[in-house]
Amino acid sequence: MCADFLLAVAGRPPTIPNRILQFKPVMKMNSHRFLERVQAGGLALACAVVPLLWVGCAETSSEPEAAKAEPAAAAPTTASAPSTPAPPPAPAPAPKPPASPDQELPPLPAGEWHPLFDGHSLDGWTVTDFAGHGDVEVKNGQIVMNMGAMLTGVNLVKTNDVPTMNYELALDARKLEGSDFFCALTFPVGDTCCSFLLGGWGGGVVGISSIDGNDASLNETTKYLNFEMNRWYRVRVRVTKAKLEAWVGALKMVDLQLEGKRISVRPGEIELSQPFGIATYQTTGAIKDVQYRRL
């Protein structure tokens, strides 16, 4: 296309319309001389334009070649290996079942222990005549003392066989409901009595009531324990001429020298538990495995 245009510009004179030639009276040359000059001017114009058109044509002609060039090969894509799914997290281990409180009760010292409760009835026991006491029942091998207005308890009737000195008492007790003592074990110490309280004064006081007129919250035996609801605790007391000792589980809570001490029960309704009884205060408690042995 470019070559044809160049030939046309260089070799063919431009066509001059006749009306231009007719209206030039001032021209001093004839029409033939004018055409010659126009042709010469066209040649000069062609010579000036040819290099520019040649470059343009060269560039234009190179575009198809570039277009025909094969596209650069795309970088091969590496097929990613299928990802292995992460294994599911291991399930959390199943919680261990809580140990039975009975398994945590320490064994009793060796000796000849005698049961005081048959596990089936209140034979040999009587319900203590506390004002406003709750119901007392035997079920599942336990004596259950239900919460009353104040004190609820039982007394051992057959006390002739139980010694008053040089002996041990043991029982298992637990709190079922309430916030005060779930076991006040009243027992003889020679010719008098006292009580070993578990969970008194709001649920945590442990001690002997009374020593020199001071109850379990105000004397040298005062201790504090956090008692769990519905858990069995082994209670044991030992009475000798020299000492009064008491344990809750394996913990020794009382180690009292008796010489020069005045032992008594706290004044009030708890005196009805003498000489041997078990009571609760505005609390439901249960006891089982009540037994004794001589030393």
C-alpha cells in the first residue's frame, strides 16, 4: 500500500481543476509551464515524504511478524500435591469418676471392735427429745437425722456395756444439707461427758465442748476444717486417764492432757445427748458403722 502511494506521488502529476486555470489572468506563464512546476514540486514533496513513509511502512510491516511470533511459553505450573487433611484433635480424656468417699476413710486401729448400730433399725437407740427436732430414719445402712428447728439426734440406750474410760469410739458421718454441725458426738470421760463437734458455728469449727467452761469455739482444741457436702468422714475418739484424743479421717484434731482440766458438756439442750449420743444442728446428717473397742 505504501509503495503504490509513493509511485503515485512521484510519477503522476496532480490533477488541476480547469476552473483554477481559467481564473489566473495574472499568471505570466502558460498552463504547460505551470503544470511542469507543479509536477516538480510534487516530486520534491515526494522526496521529502518518502523517508517518513518508508519508516512508517517498515514499522507497519513488522507488526504482523511480531504478531506471528509464537507467544512465550508460559511457565509450567506445578500441580500442587493434594494436601493431607490434618488429623482431628484427640478427644479429651474422660473425666475420672470421683473416688468414693468410703475409699478415703483410714482403717481403724487393730483391735476387737464391737458394733453399736446394726445398720437396719434403731434397735438399742432412741430419738433424742430435742424441741422441734427433725425426723430420724434408718435407710441404706445409715441413721439419717433430718434437719429440725434446732437440734436433732439419737441416744444410745444400751450403755451398760460401753466403758467410760480407756476405750475408743468410731463412726462415719457426712453432711447432707445445712450449714452447721452435722455430728456432735457426746461420750463419757470418766464420771463426766463432753462432745466432739464437726462443722459447728457456721460449718467449719472442730473441737471439744467444753473445757473449763469454754465450748469448742473458744478453747485449745478449736480447729477449722472445710467439710464437703455428701462426703463421708471417719470420726474417732480415744479416752484414757491421761489424755483425750480425737481424729477426723487421718487428721488428729484433739490431743488434750486431762490433768487439771474440767470436762463438761456445753450447757443447754445438748445435755440430753449424755452419756452417749449423736446430734446435728439445723443440718441433715447421716452416720453409720458406729462401734467401740476397749483399750
